[in-house]
Amino acid sequence: MITVTRAAAKEIRTHAHRGDMEELGLRLSASRGPDGGIEYRMGFDEITLNDMVVSSSGVDVIIAPDEKPLLNGVVLDYVEMSPGERQFIFMNPNDPHYVPPVE
């Protein structure tokens, strides 16, 4: 369903610790943007009754059931985009703008 890389999991746990939110899961949400691409939001949250929870690399990821189609198959990573600039990225085969990495 959703994969969190080790690098992303480490950064998520660091943020959870800094914010004293270690008991919360990471909620991911997604919606279609005006150009058909997928826009993402994430933050720490409590699990509600209808939520789905996926554990990956030691991180509990919370997803609302109606967002599953947009998030199915997503890989969340934390990478260095340019020297000194690191950020979370979403690799999502459901996004029409997604270009898979060349191996």
C-alpha cells in the first residue's frame, strides 16, 4: 500500500520527538490538483474510527479510506535535492506526472 523509506522514517521520528508527538501516527492525505497531478499533505494525528493504518519502517501511516486510491503504491522518501537541501518526496504511480526512476 504505502512504503516509507528508512531515511523518511528516521526524519519522521526526529520530527515526532522534537514536537513531543511520538504517540501519534503520520497522517497522509492527497487530492487532485488543477492540472490532474496529486497534491500531498502530512502531519501527526490521532487515529479515528474509519482510518486505515499502515506500518512501514516503524512508522504508523494513517489514511482516510476515501484517499486510498490516490495513495496506493506511494513511496515516501527523504532525499537531498541539492547540496544542503533535503525534503520529503512522494513517488506515486497514480500521479500522471510521475516518472519512475531509471534503474
